[in-house]
Amino acid sequence: MAYYLAKFILWLGGWKVSAEIPENTNKAVMIAAPHTSNWDLVWARAAFYILKIPVRYTVKKELLKGPLKWILNAFGAIGIDRTHKNGKKQSMTEAMIKLFDDREKLVILVTPEGTRSYQPNWKTGFYRVAEGANVPILCGYLDYKNKIAGVGPSFEAKGDMDANIEKIKDFYRPIQGKYPEQGVI
């Protein structure tokens, strides 16, 4: 049902989908850029249903209670628990790496800007999670100018982090968000 609803929503909006996902990619950190609008969730969620990519995103585990749990789970939420067994608080990066360690299949969506406003410097957590979990980075995008929702190239989180993030940004530079002036690059 969700597949057909997603197809209808994208058709209504005039969007197409495109993906370059390497075969046998069971685990990955998928970044979503440029993230400039709340509408990004609608188009991206619909595209992921059509592409049959079970993308998840993290929320505090406390949010996954009661009726809100059903809604958030339907959109791919996965609860994050930042406490260690000894009660010590762990970093978000450590908690996300643990999610990968505990599962055979997992694709987590992260916005490297951390905001919908203009942010020239990306947060590096997505890279550190991919590196620590030894999973690839996939480039999810919404090109509002051409109305294409998709997944671009895959990158390995190895070596010079700053240089690799610049290579990833090179892929995103021609892609326009809903509000291009708020774009990342």
C-alpha cells in the first residue's frame, strides 16, 4: 500500500527517482543533502518506498512510546539509547555504531548540515559513524530543479576525512534544494 501511495505522491508532484546503490549493500550511512525544507521528508520518504530502501533515522528512544511510536516507526524512526550498561552516557556516534553492530541490515539517514538553514561546514558525525561501523556512505539527494529524488555514489570512510568530505560535497554542488540559497555548498 505504501509503495502505491508513494508512487502517487511523486507522480502528483512531478518527481522521478534515480538510484546508484551498489549491490549487496546491507548496511550504510545515507546522507541527505542539501536539506533546506520540511518538504524534503515527504519527497524522500516516498522515493525510498519506491526504491525499496528501508531507510531509518534516529530519535531519542523516549519518543517511541504510545501513539507517537506508531507514527514515527511508520516513517522509519529507530530509537537511540545513549546509556552504557554501566550507566555512563555514550556519544551519539558510539550509539549509532552500536545500532550497526546489533543488526544485519541497516541504512541510517543523516543530514550532514544538521539544520535546514545555510551551514557551510558539515557536521562530521555521519563520517565517523560510517568509519566506526565500517559501512559505506551513500549520497541521498532531492534535486528540486529537475525534480529527481535519488541516491548517488557511494564513498568509503577511510583516509583523510576532510578531503573525502570535500569529494562528497563535489557530488552535491550541482544539486539544488528547495531553497538553493540555504544549500550546503
